[in-house]
Amino acid sequence: NFMNPALRGISFSEFLNTPLDWIGTPAVRFNGHDRKNIVQHWLDHVSGWHEIASKSRKFVIIRYEDLIYDPYSVYRLIHQKFFSKQGLLSPSQVDPVSKLVGLFPNSGVVDSWRDVFTGADLDLFFSHVPRSCEYLWHEGR
């Protein structure tokens, strides 16, 4: 994998707190002074996509939680944004994703990431995610 060999064997909590030696992608090394941990890097990544979506009509952000809990609303959002000239399907005609997809799909369980975070890990995570990121705050904190 792309992990720095010096980080092998550290705990997940240590990894969350360790400044990364890359930026954007593990293929691009970063030796600057303002290195970010993985939580800060992830927030920059997600925030960057939201900034792009706010400036372009060609993007729509779909949260996994919304796709699982209310697939018809997600369908309507996509339809309205990209296919408004076509007829709208009824809820019974929309087939939600029911099988895991991808090369190495995760469990496909909403918020399963929280199962590997300790209380201290969650505190770290939420200390870096400002309330202004409303799209990240749901059901809880």
C-alpha cells in the first residue's frame, strides 16, 4: 500500500494523529511545515468537492446515508438536475442499490466507520470538522 513504512504497526489512533508525509495523493510527497493529519486531509478533500459542486451545475453531491435511507429522494435530485425533460419514475420503479459493488467494497453499513473509532478518536475527528460543514453533521454530534 501507500503507507510510509515508518508508520507500519502503529495503532489506528496513532495514525489519525500522525501528520502525513504526502498531499493530495500518497504519490506526491510533502515535506513542508504545515503537514496535516488524515482527518484534516479528508476534510479538505470533501470540502473541495463541495466547493466544486457549489460552482458548477454539472455536479451533485450524494451522501451515502441518503442513498441508503431515501433512494427515491436521491433519484429525484438527480432527475431534476440532469434529466428534467424526461418523465419521472414512480418510487416502485426505482431500484435501490442492494448489492455491494466495487473491487473491495466495505460493509455497506451506514456509520460503520464509527465502530473503529475510540472516544478520543471521535473527539479528534469532530475537533477538525467545523459546524459550518453541515453536510457532514447528521444524526449526532
